[in-house]
Amino acid sequence: MSDILEIKNLHVEIDGKPILRGVNLTIKKGETHALMGPNWSGKSTLGLVIMGHPNYDVTEGEILLNGQNILDLDADERARLGLFMAFQRPVAIPGVKMADFLRHATTNVRNPDRKEGEDLIPMREFRNEIKEKMGQLKMDSEFARRYVNDGFSGGEMKRAEILQLAMLQPKFAILDETDSGLDADAVRLASQSINEIGHNKMGLLIITHHDKLLEHNPPEFTHVILGGQIVETGGKELAAELHSQGYDRIRAEHPESAAANDDTDQVAIT
Amino acid sequence: MTTDITESRELKSTEINKYDFKTKTEAVFKARRGLDEDIVKQISDIKNEPDWMRKFRLDSLKIFESKPMPNWGGDIALDFQNIYYYLKPTNEQGRSWDDVPEEIKDTFEKLGIPEAERKYLAGVKAQFESEVIYGSLKEDLANQGVIFTDTDTAVREHPELLREYFGTIIPSADNKFAALNSAVWSGGSFIYVPKGVKIDFPLQAYFRINEENMGQFERTLIIVDEGAQVHYVEGCTAPMYTSESLHSAVVEVVVKKNARCRYTTIQNWANNIYNLVTKRAFAYQDAVMEWVDGNLGSKLTMKYPAVYMMEPGARGEILSIAFSSAGQHQDAGAKLVHCAPNTTGTIISKSISKNGGRSSYRGLARVEEGAVNSKCSVVCDALILDPQSRSDTYPYIEVAEQDVSIGHEASVSRIGEEQLFYLMSRGLSEAEASTMIVNGFIEPLIKELPMEYAVEMNRLIQLQMEGSVG
């Protein structure tokens, strides 16, 4: 059976303030979806809620992974079921080496029933694999010894997220502005890498402002989110239109959502 | 080109706390409970000591009795008359583990000491209750004139060397608990490293308290002669009891010109033990003294290892790690005293508090008159894992010179929700994620330790972290 992620009528609040107002979205294995929208539209929130961030309250709706409602699961359980999110601004964890962290993560995701303290994947096997993947991403092997996201440049951070995607091989991956803060060459490398790692193997939800990341990952579906609702869905030509012309047409056609979006803007959620 | 890209040391957390076991033994002699002149005389008689030591003890008892309890630090709810001040577990000190009474030997086997000795130690002392019951030193070191013995033996066999320094670094009157130790001390290590001798592998002492309401008062004196080098490591554990025990040591270190001494402590006492310890080193010209002080156990620890930089070019470095959990208060810290020009001191302190535990950093940085061009840097970071826990910082800075550089940085952070979420979104459980964040927090100190001790420290932290969430 092909994997399927379904988001049904999802309503989400933070501190009593509504951010998502009934999002519906279905992603199947092998599909690439682009999610676009202006600031404060709820793009990142949707990703974080799918991943299980504890600060958001889901007030209505459900998220189904292969038919199982995952809303009550913690982030680690969701990761072990095959969900992944590449974060826009990944947090630094000083003193924790990338390699240690990734060996734990990879072990847990590959052996979802592993209990704490049980064996990790063998060092040699892990080392060979991570070296190969770092090579593909043009990362120095010294990178594995560095502390997680600590003192990373913007480009290094994003590459580290893609490395994790490559190691964890999720069923579904949300990529939140994996292109932001990168120069043109770096975006191209990121775009190619995501294609090599994920295309046809995963369901991808790519959150982006630009079309460069989509160059090697042409979306079958482009969704526009505004004021916490998906107001329009099209193909890759919609992504191109939004990139060149912005959201004026969308706003004009969906005044209520546009108003809601501006409203959310006022409370400045991060 | 290095191929080792990861050094993960996953530990089997299925093991229970391997330190919490009680050994049934027949003491050769056990003094009655409580403290008075008769007890002190009894200890001195059993040890068949010279008059000067007997007098030193009795004078110290008077000082102890005259001094008030400290009105700072932790809450010392201790009944001094409820403690056993001396317990002699066996008549002979073993030269081989086979000479040690079976049940005591088993105790140290369980603690992994003979194994560590075979693998990476230059010498070992094992103290059980009041006496050192086993001692070894590699033959080549003994041949080079290195002395590593228990302090009681040193009183008999090296009286001149011992008397030159004993009680001079930390006089009895220094504080109430230094006076107590001076009155009833027993055991501890005496080390002399002759000029120019560099000992590559650590010398280790292991202190075990077994009985309830026991008091352990080891007395350690380390003399590192000119150009010599030594690394001394101590570990300490005890089984858990419901009522209190007391551990109150005095450690004096002399580091002569161009010599180097590192003193590492991994303190993992049971949570019914008051750990009230005075540690001080005098570092002479261009000498280096390092304290690595890890405090994970005990009910209350009050301990501030000190380096007095006595001559130009001396260096003092103190790394302090404190971890306090439910029912624990670690009042830990360090002291740097610059007594001469061009001296350099560094304190790095990391503390972790969880489940209602309390960690305090208490430190002194003092520059005496004339200690121009001295540099002193203090960095203390605290990590608090939950709202029930507490962290305090008490830095004391006293500077009597203009031309010096003093730096003090302190940070307190709560374990980050975003850090937890990040790690969990990659499949790590909340417990694994917390442990990883804590290990990362102290990593800058752990990596200073030799591999074996780094592994031990990480393992103890993992034990402390268990059950910390959920």
C-alpha cells in the first residue's frame, strides 16, 4: 500500500489565537507539493503541527498517517512513524556532536521499537553511510564532529537539515524554507540533493517563497495558504505565477482570508 | 585525515545503581557513637601515634568545639553525637587483593577498582570506612622514589617529610570542618613525587563508606617536587541509608617550581551523606595546579577547591561540575588566590539542577597586594531542568592591585523547549533528548578528562538523568 498523509479540517490555535482555520491537504508517497503564502499565513505552523510541536493547540480536525490519527503522538513517535521536518531556523545544541545525535536519531527511526539504552546501529556501518551522504552534499567529514547547529552558517544549517533527511529517509518530509539565506549555487545544490534523496521515494511538502528550490523538484501540486486556509491549489505554473506576481490576485479573490492573515500579522507569531 | 568521526558512548541504562549495596563485615574495632576527648585519644592510641600528632588532634578538637557552624552555604542538620568517628575494618593493609578480607574485596570488585588498576592505573589506594585496606604502586615508580601510601603509614615511615607540610596548607583553625578532620582524621593518601619524575598514568584512591551514621575523615597530602608531574584521581560512593553520614576530608597539595598536579574527583556519595571538604593547593614558581571536581552525589556538599599562586608564573585551573537532583544541595565552587605577580587563574563551573535539586556556585577570586599583571577568569554556567529546581551564584571578587585582568561571566539557562522538540522530531525520546542536552552542556569539561573518567562521568550523569521526565 502506498503511504498517505491526510490533513482534515485542521484548526490550530496558539495562546487562544487561531492560526489555522480548517486546512485540508492530502499527500501521497512520491508526490511533491509546494506550499506558498505570504508571511503569517500559517505555512510554518502547519509544518510544526504535523511534526507535533507542543506549543500549538489543535482545536478541530485530524492528521492521519496511513489512516492512523497521530495527533496524540509526541514528536519522537511521529518521527519513528516516518515524518520529518527540515526547519527554517534549526536550534543549536552546544556540546552535542552531529555524529552522536544522528546515530541516535537514525537508530531510533530505523528501529521504531528500540528502547532507550538498547544498541545503536554499528559504528562502522553508520560511519560509512554518513561519510557517503556528506560527500554527496559536499560536506567536509569534519562536520560530523561539530556541535549540532552550533555556530553554523546559514548554508551549513540547511545542508545539515538535508543530511538528516538523507539519513532518516522518512515517508513524508516537510521542508520549511530550506532555501532561505542561501546563495544561488547553494540553493541549486540543495534543490538537486532534495531531488536525489526524496523524489519518488517520499511525499514532499516544500514550503518556499521562491521557485529556485522547485527547479529540480517540480511540484505536482502548488497550494496557496492565506489566513490559515488553503485557498487555491494548482500545478507548478501556480508556483511560477506567485513567484513572479505575488499574492495580490489571491488576496483580491479571497478577501476574508486576506483579512484574517492581516489580523494574525498583528500578533506577530514566530 | 582522521577516520573516527563519532565517539558516541551509548550506555546500558538497564543497569541499576551499582553503588547502592551494603556489605556485611565484622569490624576489628568500632568506636562508640559521638565525639569527645576520649574518642580522639582512642583513635590516637589505636594508631600508636607520636605525641605531636596526638597533641595536634586534641588541639584541633578544641578548635572544632569553639567554632560556630557556618552561617552560609547549606543547611547542616547534623547531630555530631550520632556519628561513629572511627571504624577499623581490618588489621592489615593488603598488598595484593587476595590479602583483603573477602567481603571487602568483593565490594571493590563490584566497584570495578581492581579491573581499572590492571588496565590504566599507576597505583591504587582503597579506603573502607576509616582505614586504607589495600594499596599498590607500580614498582618502577617506587624505584624512582615515588611515595604513595596512606597517611597513617606516612606518619610512621616519613615523619620529617610529612611534618614539614601537614597542616600548613590548611591549618586546623581554617574552618570548623578542617578542625574536625584534624581531630579525628584517619586514612587518606600521602604522595611524594621526587624532582623531575613524571608519572604517566593516574594514581587513584577510592573511598567507600559502608555503615550507617559513619563518619569518614581521610586526610590527604600531596607533594609534587620541582619539575615533577602527577595526576591523582579519587572516587567515592556509599550505599543509601535513611539517616545521615558524614564525610569530611582535608586535602593539602604542594606543587613546587615547574611541577604539575592534576587532582580529579568524581564524587558520587549516597544522598544521605554530608560532604564537607576542604581542599587547597599551594603552587610555586611556574607550577600548574588543576582541580577537576565533579560532584554528583551527597545530600549536601560544601567544597571549594582552592589554588594559592604563591610565586610568579604559577597557574591555577579549576573545573567544577555539580549535578543536584531531588533532596540534594551542591554548594560547590572554587577559590583562586593570586599572591604573586604574573599568575594566571581560571575557574570554569557547570551546574545542573533537576527534580527540585539545588546547585550553587560559590567562588572566590582574590588578587593580593603585589600580584601585579595577574589574570583571573571565572565562567560559570547553570542549567536548570525544571521549575522545581534552583540555581544560585555567589561570586566573591577581592582585588588589591590595579594592573590585573579579572573576568567574570555567568549564565543560567533552562533546558530549551525548542532543543527538546528538535531532538524529538528526529526520533529521540524525551529522556534521551534531555540526557543528550545535559551531556552537551558539560561536554567542554568532560573532554578534559582522560577517556576512562569521561566514560564514568557520562555514565553517572545518565544515571542521574534516569526518570527525570514523565
